[in-house]
Amino acid sequence: MRTKRADTVAAYLFLLPFLTLLTIFFLYATVRAVYFSFTDYDLFREPNWVGFRNYLALFQDALFLSALRNSVLFALIVTAIQTFLALVMAAVLNQKVRGIGFFRAAFYMPSITSSVVITLIFLWMFQRRGLINYLNESLQRWLPILVAFVLIALVLQVLQVLWERSRALPARWTDPALLVVSLLLAGAAIWLLTTLGMLSPRDVAPVDFIWLQTRDTIPAGAPFWLSVPIPLAAIMIQNIFTTIPTFMLMYLAALQDVPKSHYEAASIDGATATQQFFRITIPSVAPVTFLVLTLSMIGTLQMFDQVAIFGDAAPLRSVVTLAYFVYNRMFPGAQTPEVGFAAAGAMFLALLTLAVVLLQRRLVRSEGY
């Protein structure tokens, strides 16, 4: 008993630094924030109890409603897209081919790069004369040649497959060897047509799409709660790009445990790669999908840093989220801090995140996972 008691004391001593930090910076801070949310505290005067006035005032504040709309749409859209793309990318990188380790490391790089650096790069890319508009302009200029290349390659592929099958040889429509020949011949045909002047890039006006300094929404004229501000869509693109690799790694670890015999049996039964993906891959990684969805929903609802870095590059109402709304009211620059109002916003965000996670857990369990 004495030895067991000594081990228990030693364990608590090792945990003491963590428990101290948890108590001060989480438990104590949470209790204080809950208390301040019911007061009119502003850092300079003694807090006065105002009850639920701060919570009622939230839904009368236009900036808070914009932040709520932006956070909910951001969480739903980004979570759906990056979860699906992360699973697809993991399925592709789960193949045993030469050099696959290099591609796994390369695709994971955006997740370990500084969020500030990535945001600044995307901030430059989304300028009116930035990379995104330049690529859009180049695509429009070369679109006739690209369409011609794809059509020629498609026709050549169909002709080759039909020729092989006429000789009683097995040939798939996506046969890699035939596809390489089709692409090479299509490239040669495009070079010949451009040399003869039969094909050429078309003249297009410079793309001047405004990504940041605008209040326009997608789709234009949609109701307030269904419209995505264009600057927020730019942040969505960046967030999806930087977060997919992390979730891809989780899916990749889960796919390593899926027995290869399942795919072999499905192939023998004639299942296509698409059928195997939806009937084997997705059900097999369902527990990881729940984890990815949970982490993604929490992260997107609390998204802050990218909005803060964008700063004055976009109208505040077009990019503000609930987390940034709390920060904006807590540290309003030259104005008096609204600590009680900001605390109420923080409590609302915490309750919203908890409700979304619990609802998601209930829905996923109802599906049998």
C-alpha cells in the first residue's frame, strides 16, 4: 500500500505542471469569461451585472450576424470539400508504386509550412494582377488548343481500343500504354496544326476579377444566409489547400489497415475502381471520417489567423468570423474594449461548437458507425 501510494504521489507530481497550466489558463479563464459575459466589464471599471443583455445584443449587432453567417458557411463548405478530397488523395497515395514516398512528403508539405507565410503568399496570389487571375487569363487564351488536344487524344484512344478489340485482344478504355500513345500523337498533331497556323491562342482581355476589395457574394443576389462573400471564398480556397494534407495523412494511416483481399475479391467480382472506392474504402475508414469531420468542424468554426492576416486587404464584414469578432471587440484599437460583450460572443462560439460536434456525433452514430 505504501509503494502504491508513493507511485500515485509521483504520478501527480509529474502531472502537476500540466494541471497547473490547465487550471490557470483554461478552467480559471473559462469561469472568468462566463462571469464577464453577464457584465458590462471594459477593463477600466468594476464589472456590473447585466444578465443576458450581452447575449441579446449579439443578435442585434450586424457585424455579429455577418460573423455567424461566415463561420457557419465556412465550416460547412470547407469541411465537406476537404474531407472528400483528403480521402481521395489518401486513396491515390495508398498505391504501391515507385517513388510514392516522395509524393506523400510533397503533398504533406503545405501542412507543416507556416500559416502566416501561406496566407501572405495567397494574399499576393489573389491580387487583381496576381497569379490566380493570370492563370485564368492564360486558360482562356489557350482554351481552344487545350480542347483540341483533349478531343484528338480521345478520338485516338477510342480508335486504338477498337482496333485492339477487333483483333480479339483485351483492351480497356483507360489502358495506360494506349493512353501514352494517344497523348503523344495528339501532342504531335497540335504542334503541326499550330505550325501551319490552323490553331493559335486567342486574344482575350486581361482578367480583372476582384477577390479581396469587394463586398460581392457568390452567388450574386442570394439571400444573406446563403451568400458567400468573395473574399471569404478566397480564404476557403487557402484553408482547403493547407488542411487537406493533415487529414490525408489520417486517412492514409487508416487505409493501411484495410485488407487488400477485399479489393482483390471485388476485382474478381468485376467491381470497378469507383465502385471499390464507394463500397470498400469509404465504409472501411468510417471511424476516421468521424474524427476528421469533428476536427475539421472545430477548426473551421474557430478560424481566426487567416482573417487577422488578411487585415484591411478585404472588407471586415466580408471575412469576419466569430473568433475574429470576439478579438475585434476585445481589442478594438483606440476604442474602449467591450470585454463583457466579447465574452458573450466567445461563450456563444463555444456552445455552437459543442452543439455541432454533439449533433454530428449523434448523426454518425445513427448511421451505425
